[in-house]
Amino acid sequence: MDVSIGIDIGGTNSSVGLVDREGNVLKTQRISTTRYPVAEEFIRALDYQITDILKHGSEEYVLKGIGVGAPNANYHRGTIENAPNLPWKGIIPFKDIFQTYRNVPFALTNDANAAAIGEKMFGIAKNFENFVILTLGTGLGSGIILNGELLYGHTGFAGEMGHLIMIPGGRECGCGQQGCLETYVSATGICRTAVELLAKRKADSPLRKFKIEELTSKHISDAAEQGDSIALEAFDKTAEMLALAIVNTMVFASLEAVVLFGGFARSGDLLMEPLKKWVDKYVLVFFRDTFEIIFSTVTEDHAAILGASALAWKEVAKLK
């Protein structure tokens, strides 16, 4: 059976998955990222994991390619560059090192780009040639597919919508800028919004029982489900900011769909209903009703591995 390996590199742990051409995840394993302060040692350990995972069951597997999703990954150069949440500093020639162990088609990109490719190959976006996936979690990641191809741009880092500056001089962002989209639209962002509203409004709210550092997006979702005015306003303000980013993206990309993915996207209609309201308010008339806003159908447990493996299959297809 032909298989690919999908690797998701995280700041604490990384995952390795064995995936067939139909997107079935046959087996997964985890490896500590922090255990290996030297990138070459980590890659050697990954190679050992791949050898082990290919022994899965009685099936004989033929490894066709390897895909990697990682923070600050540059597809053009095959490098991981100055990733703040990884133990390896500077520019790591990840692809060059890896291919000394496995000389098969290999590619790496950032996790949101991998998610876009995975959604295109295995998810709800199979029939779309122009869409963006927004990964709504602690931060906001994005991957943009235009004319069927992932947008990398000149530097390899195109499509970082989380760092669109929405409010100059606004909230501090981990990237060093102020007012970035992800500081308003993310699990962290809605918590910051709720804290600001609690300070401004006098209304009773179940959110007042939490200390600032204890408040989570789940608490806000639960309160909104109960009809709490502060929580509902927090969702509304979050949705308005996201709507502005979406309608601005439509101007230059004219997409067929916006796909929402990630833990914060599980808020469902609490986010979707005000989002559609604000999109309808701000969208240019000739883009109205030309695109969908939908939730991802890729299961979150395997999304990163599927995205990375889809990247591998895409590299394999280039050789045909």
C-alpha cells in the first residue's frame, strides 16, 4: 500500500502519522519536541519514529512522501525560521537535513497552510479552487488557496491574515506589532474583549466570578448560551472584526469560501450568526452572495497530520 507520512511539529510535542491516499490515518505516534534542543537530534528521532510506524500491522507499506507542518516554516527554502515556540533558534535547514535520512518527496510549510491543503484534498473544500481557511485557536492562522494552488508569495510567508493590522496602535501582539487581527479574533482575543466589556458595563454577568487570568473562551461561550449580555456582546465585537478581515480579503482574492477551523470555531452559531450579519453589512455589493462561510469537516484530532500528509501527496503528484 502506498502511504505518506504527515508530521505536525509543536512547541511541546510533535505528532507523526501514517496516511493513505484517501486520507485515512492508519497510525499515529507522538514525540517530545522539547526533549531535543538540537534540531539534528530531533530529526534523527523523527526518522526512528518513521521506521517504527511503517512496521504497523501486517500490511507492507511503500513510503511515497513526507510532509511537515511547523511554525515559521518556509516552503520555498525548506527551512524553519526563527520560530519563537520551538527549541531551535535561527534558520534550520530542515528539509536538507531530513533528506539525508529519507530521500523521498518532501515538503514543509506552516500549520495553517497545511490545514488549507488538507481541507482541499480531504475536507469540505474539495470542490473549491479559491478559498481561505482560518484556524481559530489561541491565535489566528490562515492558509489561502487561489486557482487551486496555495499562496506562498515571494518570501514563502504569504497569507498571514492573523497579522493584518486592524487597529493601528491597538492591542499588543506576540509578533511585536499592535492591533493585529488575532489579538481580537481568537480564543485569547475574545477573552480580552470580554475583560474590557466587564470593565465598561455595569450589567450582572456570570463572567464576573472569574479572575482575569482564569477566564477562557469556553466560559464566554457558556455564558453566551445562557443569554448573558456581556458574553453576547463579546461575540458580536469579535465577529465584526473577523467580518472586516473577510470582506477586505474578498476585494483582492474574490474567494468562493471561507472555512473556519479550530477550537474557537466550535462556538458555532454564537460566532456564525453575528459574523454573517457583519459580513452582509460591510461586503461590497458585487461580492454579495458570491461566497460561503462554512465550518471545516476535517476532524480536529487528525487535522494537522492530514494537512501535512496532503502536502506530501501534492509533492508526489508533481513527479507524475
